[in-house]
Amino acid sequence: MATTRGEVRASLSRPRSIRLPGIVLGVGMGGFVDGILLHQLLQWHHMLSSTDQDHIGVKYYNAHTVSGLEMNTLWDGIFHTVCWLSVLLGLAILYSRVSHNRRRLWTSRVLWGWMFVGWGVFNLVEGVLDHHILGIHHVYAGDGQIWWDLGFLVLGALLAAGGFLLQRSGQPFDPHAPAGRSEGRRV
């Protein structure tokens, strides 16, 4: 496929997308909501709280014993470290791509939409992997746990779909444009 110099120059001058940093930030933030709300505040589960019924043979650590809670808390901490690294990585990528108008960026529907997509992706991947494939924990273990796990997946799908629609409804964001201008393609 032949391209003209003008097409190449135009593609090089386009702003870099905020899709990737938005999704990576959303993954980290979604993980933090899961870890802080479900693991710590509500204490519905920990990373290894259902390993007595898992599908891969991980040793069971009963979260109602001191040693079991210690091991579950350790793995919750590892989970939070991954979430924290995801947020730092997302911020680093975002910082590298946006050199002007950073304040305006944080009010952008495009960025928040991609962050919701990332949160939804987190819920879908973590829900399918940890709740269904590995079985190492469930949203709320016990009678009806399948419905809690499926609800978590539905929430993830809604977050991803809603975030995608939100970013589509936003104004394109050109990080190099002076304040007040929103020229360029949707990022």
C-alpha cells in the first residue's frame, strides 16, 4: 500500500492515544476497589480463601485461623502490589503521552471511559480466572456463590461496555492543543 509524504507526516503528528494508559489505570483502580472493598472492608474473601475447593491443588489456608489469615493477607498484599504497579505504570504512560493540559485531561470523558473499560476488563479476567477456572476464591463463598461470581462478571461487562460508550461520547483530546481547543482524533 503506497502512502504519500503528507499521510505519513499527518500520522506522525497525531497525538498518542490515551487508551492504553486509561485501561492500565482502570485495571489497577478496579483491583484496588476489589481488594479494599471485598477483601478488607467487607471481608467476603481473600486471595486464597476458597483453595479447599480450588481446581489446581493450592494448599488451603483457612482465613479463620491466625496462620491462614496471615497467608491470605500476604497474598492480598501481593495482589495490592500488582494493582499499585498497574496504577503507577498507567500514570507513567499517561504522563509520557500528555505534555500539556493535564488538568483538562482528568475531566475528559475519553480518559474516564477507558478507565472504566480497564476496570471492566479487570473484573472479567479476574472473575473468570480466579473464581471459575482456578477456583481460588469467590466473591461471596457459600450458598449461591455462583450468582455472586456471575454478578461480578456482569458488572465487569457493564463497566467495559459503559466505559467504551462514555469514551466514544467524549471530545477528542489532543494533549498538545492549547487550552480550550479539542482538535484532533478521538484518543
